[in-house]
Amino acid sequence: MRILVVLALTAALAWAGFRLFGGPVDAVGPIDGGSGTPAIDRGAEPVTPPPSNAEQQPAPAVEAPPAVSEDVNPFAAPQAAPFEDPELWVELAAYVAHGRFPEALAQARSAEPALPADRLEVLSCLLEALAGDADVARDRAAALFARDALADREVTLLQAALGTGPPPAPGRHVDPLDLGVELATVYRSAQEAAARGRLEEAAGALTRLFRSELDAPWDTRPTDLDHWTALLRDVQRRYRWDPRGEWPSFDLTVQSGEGLTMVRKRALAQRPDLNLSTGLIARVNGVDGSSIHPGDVLRIPTEPVTVFVDVSKHWLLYSIGPHVVEAWPVGTGAHGSETITGTFVVGDKQENPTWWPKGRPPVLPHDPENPLGTRWIGWREEGAERDTSYGFHGTREPETIGFDASEGCVRMRNGDVEVLFEILPVGSRFTVRD
């Protein structure tokens, strides 16, 4: 009988390896086995394998499911299965999305009431795979599969985490964990593309990351995306902010006596549909106003600049064409002074602005009581002749970035708003949503 059990388990593991990893695997010992020290403490104990076929009772007959009515939409989004604690899974998914794998496992193990053993072990396996402990994750996955503890959806997630399958498709997620695994694997693919110099591919993956984050069901802290923004800066330094990058443009040759203001004027005469600023032209060409000379050839970007602000997430995305190029955390309106939402265009821009509080004397630039920081970028409703009273501006309180703390405007760190001031042309459209 012992021989029959061993043979049955070996066959099951071989089939699991073929299904999960695209080829056979060796029979494995206990789930806690494997060479090397795992990146994450796996914790969950192995479960005794099922009895051999000779000891199993015949399965009861199962009635066929009822026919699906033609009125039912077969492409409707699947409904989420009931979870022990939906808020817990949102929190765990956020940890996974942001690469905080040990914290995710610690939180799962300390959950009250305790998670089912199989559910915890599936999560452990995913985290091991995402953390790079592939051998241990494969052993655990094969054992889970052998005892039929993996749903098809979980097989897909494990394949993505192990790199043997693509990231989960965006949308139609039945569990926040699906989105967490999607973002973790998309970030990994962006890293790999950047390392291989496939910069447009990396920029596309990072764009998907940031836009998906703004639709995620969890809160996003200013520091949660530090590693994403660091990779974004590295990629765009070599792509959109590099005059040798492959992005749409046309060339203009600097003429005698011209500065960037005249270059911009000639560019707009040639392409009046564009919104351009001298700062944007300088940034994409790696120059400043004093370093251009007659005969220099400058590239003029032809794709539109757009900005998207998510008030509840406290993030601002700056895009050129289809790609997010810069991303910054922001502060928004406090309770009772909420930030307005809608679509606007960039209005007047001021360096070192004066603050004009209602019913009070103006507060001059550099005054400690001036909350506007070093730059002001006004908001104007489309078709209006004057700006609203709202704008992007700096702050004297950088610790409030990421919170509802302003009088309704979108505040930024001074260094961030100074960059935005230069590269965001007057007349550019932007969207603010709650």
C-alpha cells in the first residue's frame, strides 16, 4: 500500500509541474524543503497527501448545471467570492502591489479570525514567487496542485508570479489580490525592459502601473510608490527627456540671435495646434536658455501634454502622449475646503507668487505666512477669460503632502512644482477627479 501511495503522489506532482511550469518536475519532499534559505518564512505546515485511488470511495454523481439563459450576458464581470474579511484582502493586496511581501505575510498570519490553512499557503507561495524564491515556490505550488488546493484563477496568478505566464489582464478582477499580483508583476516587467534598454516598453508598463494604482481599492501613501517613481525617473531620463530618444517630433535649427522664446514662436507658427513652453523644449533637448547657439538643431515634441490629478489618492500624473513621464504626490483640500473637480486648462503662471487671502492684506513672496511656496499655476475653465481661484502651488509645509490639508488648491513640494511649472505649457488640458 505504501508503494501505491508514493506512486500516486509522484504522478500527481509530475502532472502539477507540467500544468504550472510547462514541463515535468521531480517529486518533492515536504513543502518546507528545498535548497537555500527562502526569502520569506513560509510558515504553513504541509498537509498529509490524499489516500491512493484504491482507498478512495467513488465520487457521487453530480447533476449537470442548468442551461444558461440567452438573456444572461456571458461577458459580464465575474462576481467576487465571499472572503473572510474583505478589508484584510484589500490591505494584503496593497502590500503585494507595492512589493512589501514580508509585511503581507505577517499581516495574513496574524489575521483574526485565522485564515484557512490552504488560503494562507497559496498566499505564501505567491509571495515566495514574487520575492524571487522560485524553487521553493515551485515546490509548494506543485504540492498544492497535487492535493487540488489551487483554483484555476490561483494557477494563473502563480504562473504570473513565477514568470511562466503574463501578468493578469487588467480589469475583471474577482479579488483585490489579483490586482496586487498584476501590479507587482507589471513592475517586474518594467524593470526587466528598462535593464534591457527597451525604454518604450518600460514606459508603457510604468504608465499601466500608475494609472491602475489610481483605480485600486486601497489608500496610497506618498512613500508607497517611491520605487516606482525612481524607476520612472530613470526610464524617462533615457527616453522622453533624452534628445536621442525615439519619440515624435520635428526639428528646428537655431538661428542667429535666437533664444528659446523665439524658437518656441517659430515652432508654433509651423504647428499652431501645439501647446509648448520654453521649459518643455529645453527639457526634452537637455539644454537651458543660455546654452543654445546658432546652428543647433532642437527637437520639438508633437504629442500633447496632459495632467491627471486624483484627489482621494493624492497623486498627480504628468503625461506626454500615451506615457506617464512624471508622477508626484500632492496635498489637496481639507474638509470644508474640498478641491474642485473637472476638466480645466492651464492659466496664468507666477514665480514666487503673492498670496491674496480674502478679507486680509496680501502676503508677499518668501513671507513665512505665505502658503503658496515658490510657484503658482492657475486653473482656468475651458472657454473662460479669467482663472479660477484654484491652482497648483508649492508649500511651506511639505509634511502635509499626501493629505487633505489645503484651502482647496493642489499643493506640491516646492521642488516638484518648480519642475511642473517649466514643463506644463499654458493652455494644456488637465483633469481633476475625486
